[in-house]
Amino acid sequence: MFEPWLIAPIASIISILAGLYFYYFVEKKDSGTKRMKEISEAIREGSKAFLKREYTILAIFVIIVGTLMGIVLPEPIWSTANPMENISMSLAYFFGAMFSALAGYVGMDIATKANAKAAYAAKGGLNKAFPIGFRGGAVMGLAVVGFSLLGISIVYFITGNARIVLGFSFGASALALFAKAGGGIFTKTADISADLVGKVELGIPEDDPRNPAVIADNVGDNVGDVAGMGADLADSYIASIVAVMLLATAISGTVGTGIDLIQIPLVFAGIGIFASILGAFALRIGETGNPGKALNLGTYITCILFGIFTLIATYYLQIPWQLWGAGIVGLSAGIIIGTTSDYFTSEGKKPVLKTAEASKSGAATNIITGFSYGLQSVFPPLLGIGIAAAVAYFLCNPLGEGYAVFGVGMAAIGMLSIVGLIISNDAYGPIVDNSRGIAEQAGLGEEVIRITDELDAAGNTAKAITKGFAIGAAGLTVIALLATFQAEVRQALERLIDSGAIQLPIGETIEGLLSLSLLDPQVLLGAFIGIAMPAVFSAMVMLGVGRNAERMIREVRRQFKEIPGLKEGKEGVKPDYARCVDIATTGALRELLPASTLTIGVTLAVGFVGGYQALGGYLAGSIFSGLLLALLMSNAGGLWDNAKKYIETGVYGGKGSDAHKAAVVGDTVGDPFKDTAGPSLNTMITVMSLVASLFAALIVQFNLFGILGI
């Protein structure tokens, strides 16, 4: 008999094959002139060099953590009756890290090839360049979901144990945290340096080949926005599936045609991949088409297909309709959150127009206005996340004990079901951004630059929507993971009580012990620490950007000063691009480790000192403040960026005006907001939640405050 969950590995393999088809579609296109090939190759080599050095360092971290996990998880190896479970957990962690790295590398590889091909194709018109940019991004999108779901399926098939799959999720999340933080620091180091020295100090165009930081800026688009964002969304995608699988084990039941609850997230995820593949193939654009509308239409088609396919599967497998409804609620919330991000960051909308207008008075008013709209932008998506969670909870609550939080997890699955297309849209952005830079550096003419500008504008909007979607998905995912942590604590307490290792205080129940009341000083202490952690993490990575940018700015100024004829653009005079790439690489790797390791270290410290009560409060605090800061920084950063681009169309004096210089300063402030700290917070709170769930049983047994506080 065909097991329903097998739809997941089948869909995964088809997704990888579809990604390969798009890969060869892009590969066959012409890369253009000799100069274009040189620029593209420089970007490609810089990106590969960064990933190679980053993965070399992270391999050491992965080996150390994976080995420690094998010793202590799920139980200390010296006290467990089944040491193979420890070995399986460790191997699953290595497997998750490997798949996350592989997906990032494949996506970045094609992105660095597609940039020049899309730029050269723009000579034939918008409809020639757009498919190359999108299908290049689709390689990343389909590879991420394909590798992620295939990895989950393999681990589940071999072990049949959702807790071991949790180790796979932690491996992917830990690597994603480093990849997003490191890539974000790299890309914004280069972007800030290129803008401040090039645009503000010297008044030269954005992608002028005289600027030594311009290739590093192009490299950063790939390591930050392709490999980094892909890893970020893969992290939420895997974590949501694993969280729901673990919640299903706590319910331990079957529904409909006898399908085990643990299979439902795998079925829905597999269907989501099929919908994303069809949406990607359906996406087209005419000669005078609108790239932004095309990307949005592809998203809507994918959502409709997912709704129809899951409706059929729910009917055929006799899955309770409430679970399907929870998935659709999550999907709808994702679209609403993305649309909200679009309103606050798009060029034609009030927030961007008002911020651009404020630039006439200087950088201070630009920053105040943009930051204020950024603060406003957090309310609708947070409300949407809250409503989606509440509706899913109450919709599924009548099904029985445990189904309410299972419904919240299904909402997260629904929101992330179309992540294959969402990542495709996101990776499209840096590809066409690079295309615009290559077109200018290679001197392809104003018409080609105009077309690539139009593609780039759609990419910026797509990226803003993707970030809002990613944050919303992370919000629902970590709520499900919080429930997973509570379920893991419950099972650990029950095992200890049944074995006689501990006794319940007189008049106390397990439900009472699991209640995380803010009147409990341990919970309150943990909550305050958790609230502070996203702010501390953000400060560390943004200070890292600032320090690294200072080093590169000095180098860019030095080259303009010391290389004869560089500033004047004399023929045959070239800057030392490699030096700036090296500065960005070295600095990013130096700065990413402290913030990322602090995230894991503090989570464990809170648990082993304050107990599971403090850790529960800590997770709740970090979720609430993390989501708020992530939305604020992502939307404010996108808003400042598009306010600058709006002025560059010619309003308020256009390029080189005082308003433009003020807007460039605002954009520079927003760069580490939207591309470093903001999106990294999604992964940070996911990693915290996964660490808490993995170590829950040990923390219940061993903590400084004593078991159950006695």
C-alpha cells in the first residue's frame, strides 16, 4: 500500500529535477561580451571564495557541536540503554548542516552565472531578460525545498523517530544562522563602503567600475541575499515541518483513512512543492509586461494550486477539515503580511514618498520619517500572526487534546508551503541587481540599463515581500516550537515521575508545573533575558558591519588617492577589486562567530541555571521582541532604499542633489537593518527554540535551581 507521506520524497526529487532543468536553461544563454564575462567571473570567484572560507570555519563548529550532541543527546551516552539513538541524533545534525550548505552553494552558483546572461539578454527586451533572472532564482528556490524535504524524508524513513529529525533541523538552522549573519555582514560592508565613498563623497554612479568596492558589493548580493536568505527560509521551512511532526507524536493518533498524524505535515509540504513547481513554470511576461505583477501573479497561482491540491488530499485521505483550514489560514496570513511589507516599502506608496520628501530637509529628517514608518509597519503583520495563530488554535481545538497547538503548527506549514516560489522570487532580486551593475560597468547603453533598472525595481519589492513572509513564517514556526518545547518537558517530567526519580509536590499536577506564569520569578527572569537577546544580537552584527565598513572605506579612499588616473577613469587603469573582497570576507567571518555562538550559549545557560521555567519565559520573550525588531528593521531598511531610488528618478533634484545625498545616508543606515540584523533574527529565534527542545529533557534533570525547584 502506498504510504501518503511518500509524496514528500517524490516531490523533493521532482523539485530537484525541475531546478536542474532551469539550471541548464540559464546555462545555455549567452554571457555577452568579453568585459561582461570578466565582471561576472570576478563576482563568481569572489562568491565562491567567501563560501569556501565560511564553510571551512563552520565545518569545525559543526564537527564540535555534532560530536557533543552524540555524547549527551537525547540522553547522556553513559546512562542510555540505546546509544544508537545518540549516534543517530549526531548523524542527523551533520546531515542537516550538509544539506543546508549544499542548497546555498547550488543557488549561489547559478545566480553568479545568470547575472551577465540576464544583462546581455536585456538588449533584446524585457521579456528576454526576465525569464533568465527568474529561472536563475528558481534554481535556488526549488533546490532549497527539494534538498530540505528530501533530507527530512530520508532521516524519517531510516529512523522513524521525529526527535531524530529534530537533530536534522538543528543542523540546518545552526548553519543558516551563520550563513545569514556572515553573508549579511559581507554584503552590507561592501554596499555601505561603495555608496558612501562613491555616491556621497565623489558623486559617481552606483555601479561605476572605478569604484574598488563595486565587485565586493556584487559578491555580497549573492552570499547575503541568495545563499543567506535561502538558508534562512530553509531553516523556517524545516523547523515548521519538524515541529508539527513532534507535536503529532505527543498526540499519538491516526485520522481518516488511518494516516498517522505525523505524516500530515509531510503530505502538505510535498503538495506545496508541486504547487511551487507549477507556479514557476506558469510565470511569463510579455514585451511590455510588468515584472513585479508577473512575480505576484506567480505567487497567487501557486497559492490557489496549493489550496486546491490540499483540498483534494484532505478529502481523499479523510483528514479532518479543520487541519486543512488551519493550513489555509496560515497561507492567507503569509500573503497579507507580504502585502503589508509591499505597502510600506514600495516606491509608489505613501511611506516611501513621504520619506523621500523628508530628504529635502536633510539626512536627520529622512531617518526619523523612515524609522517612524518602520515602527508603524510592525502592527499589521504582528496582528496577522496573532490572528492566524488564534484562528488555527480554536479551529482545531474541538478535535481533542493537543490538536489546538497542532493546528497552529499546521498554519505555519500552510504559510511555508509555497516557500519554493517565495525563495525563487527572492533570489531573482540579487540576480537582476547584479545584471544592472554589469550592464553599467560593461557600457551596454542607457536602454539596457533602463530595462535592468525595471527588473531591479521589481526585485526590490519582491525581496521586501519575501522578508515579511519569512518573518511571519518564523513567527508561527517558533510558536509551534514553543509548544514542542513544552511537550518535550512534559514527557521528560512523566518519565522522571514514573521512574521514581522525582515526586510531585503535594497538591501539584504536571499541568500546573508546565504553566509558565509571569508571576513565577524564574519565568519572569527568563522572559527579560529573552526580550534583550534579539537586541543584543542585532547590535553585535550591525557593529560588525560598521567596523568592517570602516576598514573598507579606508581602502577605497586609499585606492582613489594612490592609484594614478583611477578617479579620472583613464583607460587601462583598474582598481584592486580583490583587496576589497578580501576585506569583506575576512571581516565578515571574524564578526559572525561571536553573535551566533552567543545565541546558543545563552540559551543553554538560561536553561541549565534557571530550569525549564526560566527557559520557557526566555523563549517567549525572545519570540515577541525578535519578531518586532525583525519587522521594524526589514521594513524600515527597504523603505529607505526605495526612497533613495525614487529620488534617483529625478524628483527633488535627482542624483547628486542634497536630497539624494540625505537619502543615501538613510539607505546606508537601513542596509544593515534590512539585510543583516533583520532577517538574521528569524533564524536566531528558531535556533533558540530548537536548542531548547533538544536539551529539554537534560534541563529538567540538571539545573542550578534544582529539579522542580526542590
